[in-house]
Amino acid sequence: MAVVLVATGWFLYVRLDSHLRTALDNNLRLRAHDLATVVRDARTSLAANPRTRVVEPGESYAQLLDLRGRVVDATPPLGATDLLSPTEVRAARGRTIFQNRQTVPGLDEPSRLLATPIVAKGKPRILIVGATRQDRVETLTSLRYELLIAGPIALVLATLAGYILAGLSLAPVESMRRRAAAISADTPGERLPVPDTGDEVERLGETLNEMLARLETALVRERGFVADAGHELRTPLALLRTELELALRYSDSPDELRDAVRRSVGEVDRLAQLAEDLLLIARSDRGTLPLRVEPLYTRDLLSSTARRFEWRAQEAGRAVHAQETDVTVRGDRVRLEQALGNLVDNALRHGEGPILLTAAQDNGVVELHVTDEGGGFPPGFLDRAFERFTRADQARSGGGSGLGLSIVRMIAEAHGGSAHAANTPRGADVWVVVPAVGE
């Protein structure tokens, strides 16, 4: 504000100085025109105070020179004092010039003069007309003093007004700050007060409340994740401890001891798989799930996955078949085999009949299907089938951590695709959508 006031004052001062100088020059031109008419009359003289009142004693003066610069006529008390230098005389012979003088006989103030060529009494002459600059100086001095007084007062008033207006404008921000300081994980549902102002402050409050809602949702999800993970870890650990204690206390033969160790190894495998799944989920949530993307043939991908589960299917009296469709996809072989493996594992756990792995290309994407001939998903379960720690409570209930399908979805989304599930007349159909080569 101080810079603005100083710049404004300087601008006003300079403009007023320019206007006063222009007004004085115009006044001198008018006087020169009138005096040129007067001096052309042979009966008049500048020293004799002519009829026109264009020369005021103590305020203005006039002088008439020949082309050599000698004084021909002048108003008192100039007398024979030459007001122009030889250089200025030569310049005034051909055009009108303006000059400033600090002192002139008869004036105690600075003045400004005009010198212009004329013809008087039939001879070429140089007419000089001058006037004091004191009025202009006094006007500028008065303006300067007024600006020096009014400027600081205006600065103080503007500062106070700005401080008050800023305080009023920022009051909603302070209210939001106090509420934000009180919000914590122990106060779910708390939101910032949003003023109904229709400006940036209201939009800021709405954006911050939306952020708080997202953070609260993430916090609830993470708390649920930790609770579910703890529950999932507790069950195999309890079973493992029970098996080991029973083996330690009641095993009377090597066969009983080996049987207890075998069951313990199964629980350890379940713990290891659960830990691997939790680590994969944590890496995916941080956006750091690494992928080694390359062109893959679906025939190799499906057959490799089917071979991994042949022995389990044979033990259960079932079969796993892979379709020979040769479609090329872009993806990470290890992650896609992991996703398909989870789908086949679910089909072995919860489905019935043979399991079929197929691939189909449509509109630049490839769908990798895993189908079985079981009872399908329970009603209402399809909408949440891919959520973490979610299990079917009816037809497809069984062992597992409830992370298999959620990991399938994460792998599909990491590839820029998606995961889906549906019930068909023959059973359950779960598939992964990934980009085809060239898309």
C-alpha cells in the first residue's frame, strides 16, 4: 500500500508539473502574439507601457532585440540587459524557443521566457516575453506538502481497514483451523464448518471435508484389515499350538508324532501363504506392486496353471482342463499365474466337477475365465466377492483366508484390467480382463 501511495503521489505531482508548464507556455504564446501586434505599431513602445495590459510589473516582462542580439526596446526595469546569449539569439532567429531564468532584473523569482522572430516596423526582430514561475513552484510545493501529510494518514487508515477486513474474511478459516485441531482418529464423523459464502473459502472447506471423509474411510478400512488379519492369523496359530501340545503330551508312537507334525506343517503353510497375501496387499495399497510386463500366450499361461493343480484335482477326484486358444496378452507371467491359481484354488475348494480354463479376445482385451460345475455363488455374495476377508456363508463356505479373490482383483487392476464373477447354469464363472497385445 505504501508503494501504491508513493507511486500515485509521484504520478500526480509529475502530471500537475506538466500541466502547469504547458499552461505557462500557452500563456507566453498568447502574450507574444498580443505584443507582436503592439510592437508593429510605430507609435508604441514596450518601455512606454502599451495600451494592452499583457505585461504586469513584477510578474512579467518583454524585450525586443535585433538579429544581432542588441536591445531595441524593453519593459522597465530590464533596460539594456540582454536576456539571450549569442547561441540563443541564433536559435531564435528561425524559430520560437523557451528558456528558464533564475534571475531577471526587476524580478526576485525564477522565470520562463519565450523568444520568437517577428517583423516590427518593417525590420526583423526577436521578441522576448517572460513571466514568473513562482505560482507554479508554490502550487507544486503545496501539493507536495499535502501529499506528505495525507499519504501517511491514508496508509494508516488503509492498513487498519485492511487488517479489519482480513480478520473478518479469515474468521471462517480460523473456525476451520480450530475444528481441524480437535479432529483426530478418536472423533470419527467430525467435519470442518463450511461457511455459505460461495467463494474460495467455501470450496476449500468442502474439499477438506471430502479429504477427511476419504481419510476416515481409509482408516476404517485399515482398522478392519488389521482386525481381520489378526483373526486370520490367530486361527492357524491356535491350531498349530494345539497340535504341537497334543503331540508333546499324548503322542505314544512315531506314527502319531508324524501325523501331528504333518498337520502342523499344513498350518505353517497356511500361515506362510497368509503372510505372503498380506504383504502383496500392503505393497498394492502403496502403489508399488511390481510388474514385469511382456507378451504372453494364453495357451502357455493356462496350461502352466492347470498343471500346477493336477495332483490336487486328482486327489479330489476332479480334473483341470486348459483351453488351447492361442491369444496374446500383455502382462506379468508370475502375477497372472498367481491370479489364475487363486481362481482354480477357489474352484477346487468350493466348486464341483471339472474345472475349465479358457481365454477369449474381445474389443482389445482378453478375458481369462475359470469355470466349474458347482452350485455357484450364494445370492447377494457376488457384489462383495472381491472384498478382503470376504467368504461365502453358504454354498461356497470353506477354508481359506478370504483374500484370494481380492488379490485377483488387485493383480487385474495393476495390469489396467478388472476382475468379475457370475453364476451360470452350469456353475460359477470367474474371469480376469487384461489388455491384449497392441492395446
